Amino acid sequence: MEELDGEPTVTLIPGVNSKKNQMYFDWGPGEMLVCETSFNKKEKSEMVPSCPFIYIIRKDVDVYSQILRKLFNESHGIFLGLQRIDEELTGKSRKSQLVRVSKNYRSVIRACMEEMHQVAIAAKDPANGRQFSSQVSILSAMELIWNLCEILFIEVAPAGPLLLHLLDWVRLHVCEVDSLSADVLGSENPSKHDSFWNLVTILVLQGRLDEARQMLSKEADASPASAGICRIMGDLMRTMPILSPGNTQTLTELELKWQHWHEECERYLQDSTFATSPHLESLLKIMLGDEAALLEQKELLSNWYHFLVTRLLYSNPTVKPIDLHYYAQSSLDLFLGGESSPEPLDNILLAAFEFDIHQVIKECSIALSNWWFVAHLTDLLDHCKLLQSHNLYFGSNMREFLLLEYASGLFAHPSLWQLGVDYFDYCPELGRVSLELHIERIPLNTEQKALKVLRICEQRQMTEQVRSICKILAMKAVRNNRLGSALSWSIRAKDAAFATLVSDRFLRDYCERGCFSDLDLIDNLGPAMMLSDRLTFLGKYREFHRMYGEKRFADAASLLLSLMTSRIAPRSFWMTLLTDALPLLEQKQTYELMRCLEDLTSRRPVHGESDTEQLQDDDIETTKVEMLRLSLARNLARAIIREGSLEGS
């Protein structure tokens, strides 16, 4: 059974007494609407809410930060590159690529952190400055955790090199020593500076022994009386065995050399060589790994994981990865000393030292304010084949679940949603379904944005979403009286009913104005005109006008007659067609049109057309019918006479 998390953080709504009044809420894709209701079981007389506001509670507020947007954008490219790493790569080549990807992620975090730090310094409003400083601390913690995970899970450093990586880790994240060094060395007499011995001590605590020796040489130059013991301490620092990256010695050789060096340090301590200098004696105890001496430097160590690495450096430099958890737990207990409880960051680092990847991810998910960190770290660890056995009980693995959560948060932003599409693409189980649900909720504020969404849907063969978007755009175009655009979108949506509606609008406009709009579109309908009968009629009727303009009267007459006899023309338009046909007709065609006229006046429905589409019986229409009947009769008479004259000759 899954371990239950602690109680979630309570979010207080300003002006609302949730103990007295009931709340109404409604979930959205990335936010929640909350308001107070007037419903109250105990006090029925009080029907007016005390807080008449509607609040929007956002799940992922970090997506609205301008600086963090750079983090999201830059990491998106790294994420896509990671998905394309060749699965056939194995061994060192694959490992080196994964380490490079991890370093790229960390460089993006650090760049955002530095930019946020500059903004915090420049902030004029103290509240904004505190907010930015808090964000800097969060980014720093994220980079600290990621770096440790890189060392333990991706580099998988063995005993020996492991400590070198941990030293670099501490030096990178405990960087106050650099500014302190600049202050001391910038003074007229560095060895007399108030912070001189603090600086030397910090350098020793971080294993920067070469720099510590240089500082001691300044003390020796300034104080000839202590030059001898400074030289002895410098020699101890110089001869301390450390496994360097290019060194070929084995761990056994290193351990033997270190043991001899350690014994030499012990002799100097027993002989009270440094008794005349408490500072140098304190340094010697630190180099012997004396826990009491290390704990005396709590202020300079600043945190327990710095204490841990220093303790390992001077007591067990060849520590094995499997033993880290023991040293980590004991270092945390010693450093806190029961005076305070571990912070969330402490628990995360402790879980990492215990090689409990899932606990690291879980603790980070609870502690951090967005899903960016856990989603990308989990994805990277999954590519390292470290999460293959961990499936969640609700349908997908941990990697996919976290990527889905992160992508969902991106879709709450008006522009970052485009990044979320790619994250959904790389979720094989639930990614497509999630994308379909989220993409339908994107507000299509502009046609440019709608085209972006449409292109994404078409690339992924999301037929229903394509049809839905096209119908929405077609409706907007009709409301704005842009009939050409509306017809184009309805054709793209393959929506026969809407294409019929727009075609009717075109024909109505023609009747009112006597000409067609958007001729280029109608002239180039092509096979699309077969989408509906009304659209076919619109295209063919426009073709009739073109033939008429080109003086191809016989072809125009045949086309017009076929439109009438095929019954695809709307009944309300028949009178216009009959009028168009009069100058063009032969005897046989006249018979057909006379039959159409009789159908029109008989009021019999044709092909299921409703009564509202039938001809209105008024004086004007009656006059038109009589004039058409007379014209058709005259035309028929002329045609009979002409045919009779031809036969007689």
C-alpha cells in the first residue's frame, strides 16, 4: 500500500470565514474558481455572502514568471534532444551523453538563478526583492539537488573519484569563500586581517589545501617566529594523498599512503608541535578528522552536507557509495545536535545519499512549487534505466505521470502551451488523450493562434479536433460577415451542414446585390464543391455566369437547365434561374422549364424542402410567374417556327 503523504498546505481565501460559511469551487485545467455561497444551514436568515468576490487559485503560478519562462523554454530544447539520444548507444558513450544533458539542465538553472539574483538586487520594492530572493534560494536548492543526483545516479562515481565529485559539489554551492578571499587579499596586510584565519580554515574545510598553503606563506613572511611551524603545516598539506583524475594509483595504494600521512599528523599533535599557535593546532585536528574540532567550525561549515564531505575527506577519503547513507545520517544528527528538525532540503539530500530515487522525487514534488524539476529529473533518470521497475497503480509510470502534470501546467499559459505539446508527444500511454483534452480548451483569440493549433492537430491526425476548430472559426467568420473565410473553414472542416448554410448566405447576398463576393474562392472550389448540394449549386451557378460572360450561350443554357432539372437549386432561387434562362432556350429546353415553373407554382414540396422555403403567394410573385409563363410561351412559339422553317427549306 502506498505511504500516505502529510496533510496538504491550507490556502486561505482573503475575507472568507470557511468555518462559518460554505464555499463553492469549480476546477479548470490549470486553475480553480472559488467563491463564498449564501447557503447556510444554521443561520437561514443571513443570505448575503460576507465576501462578494470570486477568486482564481492557480496551480502553477511559476509559469507566469518572466525569468522562469526562460528556464522552461531552454530546458524544452534539452528535453527534446534527450528523447532523440540513440538507444543503441551503450557503455561510456551513452553515459557521457547523459552526463552532458544533465550538465546542460544545471547550466540553465544556474543562468536563471543568476538573472533572478540581479533582479532581486535591483528591485526597488522590498516585497518584490524578498520574493525574488526567495526564488533564488529555491533555484539554488534545485541545482544543489540535481548536482548530487548527477554524481550519485548518472556519473555513478566509484570509491575515490566519488569524494572528488562531492568536493566539487560543495565548493560550487558554498561559495562565500571567494568573496572572503577577495577581501582578505585586497587588504594591505592579509595576515593581520580579522578574517584571515577564518579564510584559511574554510579553505582547509573545503580541501583547497594549495590555496591554504599560499595563505600560510603570507603568515610566515609577516611573522618570522611562526615561520617554522607554518612550513611544517604547509608540508603536511602538500603531502596529503588525494586521488587526482589523472592518477593511475590504485585505491589500496592510496589508502596506505593516506594511513602513513595520517599517522604523521597524529605524531605532530602528540608532540604538541603547534601548541604555540591555536589556529594551526585547530587546523591539524580538522585534518585528522576530529569530529569535535569540525563541529567547532559550524558557522564556517554552514550546513551539514559540507560537514559530511569534510568529515569524509579527512577520515575516509576512499568511502564507497554504499556507505554514504551511514555517514550522511550521522553527519546530519551530529550537526543538528537535536537543536532543530531537518528541513525539506535536508530530507531530499538524505534520501539521495541513501540512493532512494523514488523518495527524492516524492520529497521534491511536495517541497517545490512546480513540476518542472521532478518532471525533467525523472525523465533523465528514466533514460538512465533507473526507474524501469516503478509503475504507478493508476495507469502510467512515474516518468509519464510527472511529464503529464508539467505539460498540463504549461497549457495554463497563453504561449507556453506550445511547449506542452511536445511533452505530451513523448508520453506513449496517456499523452495523446491528454493533448486532445487540453488542446480543445485553448482559447482561439486570434486567427494566427487558431492556425497554430490547427497545424498541431493536423500533424498528429487529430481529426475531431481539426473539425471542431474549423467549425469554431467558421462560426466567427459568419458572425463577422466574412463569408469567404467562413466557407473556406467549413470546407476544411468537411461540415456539409455549415457549408450549406454559408452557401445560402452567398446566394442571398447575390439576390440582394446582384453580384458575388469572394469570386476567387468560388471559382476555385474544385472537388470541394461536392461537400453539399447547395455548395455544388453555388459553384455551378458561378460557372454559368462565367460561361455567359464568355458568350458561350449554348453551354450556359445547358448548365442552367441541368441545375433546374436536377433539383439541387433551392426552391427560393428557382425564379432567378428561370429569369436567367429565358434568352438562351431551345424548344426542348423550354418544355423542361415550363414543367419546372408548374412545379414551382403547384406548391408541392421538392426533395423534402420545408414550407418556409416555398414561394410566397403575393401579388409581386404572381406577376413574375405570369410574365415568365408568357415569356416561355413566346420562346416556345419562336422555337417551333424556327424549327418548322428549317424543315421546310
